[in-house]
Amino acid sequence: MTLPDILHFALVTLHFALLSQTFQKTNQMSFQIDCPNCGCRPVWEYHYSGPSRKRPEGAATERQWAEYLYNRPNIAGEQTEWWYHRSACKLWFLVRRDTRTNLVLETRRFDEAVVPEKSEGAVQSAE
Ligand SMILES: [Zn+2]
């Protein structure tokens, strides 16, 4: 582990410790996610990693890769997302969530993943 890695880890740990204290002191509503491994836990135990999308395949152009990597959809409604349980089991898994209400509709392990074909910002082939 390099010094930048250690500093990054320390800052992330401090950030989430402060965030946790804020929620405890203010009694603000948050939401919980049902980890497929650990069960229901507060959201601050997890890392959000963006919506699940279909990767470009075959001879994808640079433009298609750039679109996939940098232009994430910003959906107001249901979307399937990648989450990481960083404070416990270290499992990557999928969450189907309504972004308007933070209501978690479903969670499933990554090996049960079915990536939607066209919805949620799937990369379209340029012609
Ligand atoms: Zn877990």
C-alpha cells in the first residue's frame, strides 16, 4: 500500500465517520440497503458505484467507450445500480432503487446479475 493509498483510505474513513455522526446527531432520515450477504444495513456502510449498464462490445469506437465511461444516465425513477459493501463483507452487488424516493426495490448478488439490454443508458451503436 502506497502513501497516497493510505491517505485516501484515511480520508474516506474520516468522511464516513463524520457522516455517521451527523446522521446520529440530527436524526435525519437515511435509507437502508439489504446486502445479499449481511442483511439490512444503513446506506453509509456502502459505496455507490453508478448505474448498471451494458458495456460496449467488440470493435467499439473511442466515442462509444467515452460515452460509456463518462456519461452516466441521471434517471429520475427506477434504476439498477452497482453497490459495494465496504464496511463489512466487501461484496459487489446490484440494487434496484427508485432515485426519487431512495426506496430499495430489490438487491441481488453480482453473479445473479442480468444487465438490461437497452434501458438505463445502454450504449447504442453509432452508425
Ligand atoms: Zn455485506
